[in-house]
Amino acid sequence: MPRSQRNDNFIDKSFTVMADIILKILPTNQKAKEAFAYYRDGMSAQADGEYKEALDNYYEALKLEEDPNDRSYILYNVGLIHTSNGEHERALEYYNQALELNPRMPQALNNIAVIYHYQGEQAKEAGSDEEAEALYDKAADYWKEAIRLAPNNYIEAQNWLKTTGRSTMDVYF
């Protein structure tokens, strides 16, 4: 039974009913509708912490989805799961694939920056100050681009960029 038919709370059931109605009336092909159903089930499983099930659904969605923008969000969500599992290198691969399809995705840029910053912290703790600085610089580059795309977001990153001298840009809200 598809996950969307197993939801047991009112909000999930309401979302599923609305999504099913939209799927039926959208002027799109059956393949795209199936891809969306897998994506929706993947998001539901991910929200429940069922990462293997979510990944299985996302991979099925990727087999069917042809729209580059929609594929970018599927890839982004796969990256989120790998980040949650501590698989940072794999997460970076998926975030970068998402950005190749949709370069205007500040959340992917932010997550890449967070990983590089974390790796910089790890390198610093290990006594590799030069490696840490290089990773911090990479994080800064990604955060600057994310902030350029979404200037009202990533306030902590903006503060970090300023306090570390990695950015002198002012963002006005």
C-alpha cells in the first residue's frame, strides 16, 4: 500500500486528498504524475524519519521525472537524507547535482556551506589550521551566493561572514 494511503493524521490525510485531486486535474502526462506520487511518498517517509523508504521513493521518482526543476528538488531531498545520516561527501554530490539543474536553489548552497564549515571545524580540532581555513573559505563562497539569492535568510551565516572578515557586503532587508 502506498504511504499516501497509510497516513493516519488529519493533516497528512488532507494533504494527500488535495494532492490526489491536483494530480487528477493537472494537464500532465502519467509518468510525471507517478513521479510526483513517489516524491510525495518520499517526503512523507522522510518526515517520519523512515530514510530508507524515503530514498527508495526518491530514486523511483528520479527514474520517472523529466522536468529539471522538479528533479533538482528530489536530488536536494536525497542530499538532506545523506546529510542527516552523516554521509557528507554523498550529500555534497546530490546538492551539487541539484544545483546543476537549478542554480537558483539557495537552500542547497546553504547546506553545502554548512558541510564545508563543519569539515573546517573538524580540521581545526585536528590541528590542520590551513585545511580548516580553506574549508571555511569554501563555506563562505557558498553562503555568499545563498545570501545573494535569498538576502532575508541565513542570518547566522551573514553574521559569521562579517565576524570572520570573509564578507563586507551589507544586506538590507
